[in-house]
Amino acid sequence: MIGLTLVLKPSVRLLEEAGQPSGLAEPGRRQLRLAAASPAQQAFLRALARGGATEAALCAPAALELRFLLALLEKEGWLGYVLSREGRPLATLEPLAAAFRFHPVTGDGPWRLSRFAWLRRLEGAAALENPLGFGRVLLHAPELLETVGRLCRPQTPDRLAADTLPPALARAFLSMLAASGAVAPCTELGQLPEDRDPALRPWEFHDLLFHSRSRQGRHADPVGATFRFQGDLAPLPGLKPPRPGRIQLPEPALPQEPPPFFRVLEARRSIRAPGGDPITLAQLGTFLHYVARVRGVLPPDPGAGRPYEALSGPCPGGGSLHELELYLTVSRCAGLAPGFYHYAAGAHALEPWPGPEAAATRLLRQAQRAMDGASAPDLLFTLAARVQRVAWKYQAIAYALVLKDTGVLFQQMYLVATALGLAPCAIGTGDTQVFAQASGLDFGEESSVGEFALSGGLRAERTPLNDWR
């Protein structure tokens, strides 16, 4: 297409044998080797490796043979497209997944920017992507940001052309945006296919972006245990350092005949109304013992692929990292003064956590409103994540793992509370800023990801397990 140069993705490398091009490879992925590459194929590969060329120039020596090779490289997602003007790169289209395909824009109908499209800085360029797409466009020329901005309203290829881009280059740029999924054809009133799709209409931008980037299939970023900060940042220790004033929690006390496990599962309920009697310190100690205490600390073992402290607890945790910390806002608890506390899981103890009383009170009121309760719960657990501990090991999926660990911990809290005859209730959302005020913790260092209310049990006739015997 006019104005477009085909180039190799930065991650693709040229393979050589006896000093001659013999194929291409993407480290850690696939490779393509040509048995006895012809002179035309060697020249084709060499031209791509040296900075690319137009499709016509690449395939001129042997059109049929080289267009077949070109199709193979496009299928692998190894070819990018550069839009240039008088030798100056304006934009680059990069494939991100195997499903990527490039098709020039045809017709004169209007196009519009997707509501899911997002722009960010990526090294020295502005990257435009869409979680529904399979590619991204890197904008090297600042004036193209204006062109993208104009696509917030419907634009035909002819109307998109302005002083910054002549018609042929404007159509080529629109083709790049379309191939990335950032723009799509629309009606004269600006309605896109995604606006009519019942499967897409309920999705919000941030949910779809998080979903697509924490799973594989629609991007080419590394995923999983890459340890990308090893040698740069020290891993966070498994346990936070102790604080003064620790209150040792009692050892757990269970009924002589604990309820059967499957009866506990069936009896689990969200109970929003506190019981007549407050939760006791002994009940709280038993609850935390079976929910979140640290059973043991495993020292770093680089030889076993674990160059960080790992923890063992009642709940599973991604990478045995157990990044979640529990903070308690106590309204009433027999044997424990009202206030704001941190659970020191390694010592099975509570640490008074000084902070503004008004912020802690606000946390309780927010929980009460979220549960439509007539009164505040006996205590509120705020689950906070030391995300750096997970992100030090895992890439792309760190926050997804935090949320999965939060869900696992919620279930554990429900089951233990049910077995103890307490009143548990998970809360759907919370205020990260109010928690930051109450705890004094930096939002980026340790932020709240979940809230869970716990109160003393209801009267015997209303207790879910009153008939477990």
C-alpha cells in the first residue's frame, strides 16, 4: 500500500548459515528455517532485516515465490508496517497476536474511534491500542495525535486528510488504525458495531482492558513468572516488620464436635445484621488462626526457582507469596478496645495502628451502608495488597492474581465464620482513599482490594448451623 514499508517486528531475528540468511526466529517462540534458500529469498530476508521495504520492492525479484513467503511471515505475526513521509517515520503498526491481519481500508464511508481504544506512552512513542484488537499503532509524529483526536467523531478517509497528511497517506494511516482495532466503520451518526453488540455493550473500558491484558491471546507481552525485577529491586520480605504494642491472640478454641465440612458449605450465608452479643477476642483469635495466620516462612531458594521468601498458610496463594495484609477496624469486641489494628500473621497477634479516628469511623460507616445495615458490623476487615511482592515475580497477571487470592480468602473467611457461628458478609467495593487516610499507607505501596464484615453470631434459633448435630 502507498506509503507503507514492511519491517520485521523488533523481537524477530534473522538466522544465518555460512554467512547467508536462512530464516527468521522469535526468541522463546517459533522459528522459520528455509532449506536451501534461493538468492531471491536471501535478498528478501536481508532487506527485511536491514530496515524493510515496500511490498512491491520486496517481491519484485520473484513475485510468486516471495509473496508466498510474505504470507507466511504475515501469518506468524512477524511483519510490522511503517508509514513514512519523505523518509521520516510517522507511525508503526505492530502485530500483537497470531490472529492479527492487515487489510487496506476500502470505500468512502465514515470511521470512528472505538470507546475501548486507549493511548499511552511506550518508550519514545505514543501507543494506541484496543483490547478487542490484535495489534497496536505507535505514533512517532506528534501531529498524528491530532488526527486520532478527530476520529472521536465520524470521519471519512477524505475528511481525515488535512494539512498533516495528504489523501493517500491519510487512507494508509486509517488502514493501520483499522488493523489495530482502534477504529471501525460507523454509521453517519457515529454508531459502531460494538455499540449494537449485546455481548460488548455491558463491558466497561477498564474491565475489558484488564481482562485482555491479564490473559494470553490478544497481546504479545511476557506473561507469568518472569522475575523481571530480579537484580534491580529487592523482593519484599514475606512478613512486615513488627510494630510496638502487639496484642497476642488466644489460641483457637473449637467445639468438641466441629460441624461437618459439607454442612458448613451448605450453611454459608451473608449475614448483614450483627448478633445481640459482640464478637469476642477468643472468637476473633480462632477465626484468624484458621483464616490467615502464617504457618511457616520458607527462606529464599534460588536453586529451586524461588529467589524470595515464601509463606505457608491456611489458604493457597499465588507463588506462595501471600501478599494480602489484614487490617481491622473494630467497633465492638469483648476483650479488645475499639480502634484500628493490623493482623501480624506471623506472630498471630494484633498491632494497634495509629491513624485518624475519623477515617476509621468512616470505613465502618461505608461498610454499614454497603450492607444496608441498621448498625455497623462489630469489625471490618480491610484486605490490602503489597502488589510489589507479586509483581516482582509475575508479569501481566500480578493484579489478577491479587484478586484471585482475595476471592480465595473471602471464601475461607465465610466458611470459618460459618463454622464458628459468626455473622460474615463480604462487601463488593471499598474506598481506597479512606483506607489510605486511616492506615497512612502509600496508595502505590499497599492499597485496599477487599472488605469483609464480621460480627458476633445471631441467636441460636437463627444460626445457620443450629441443627448441624
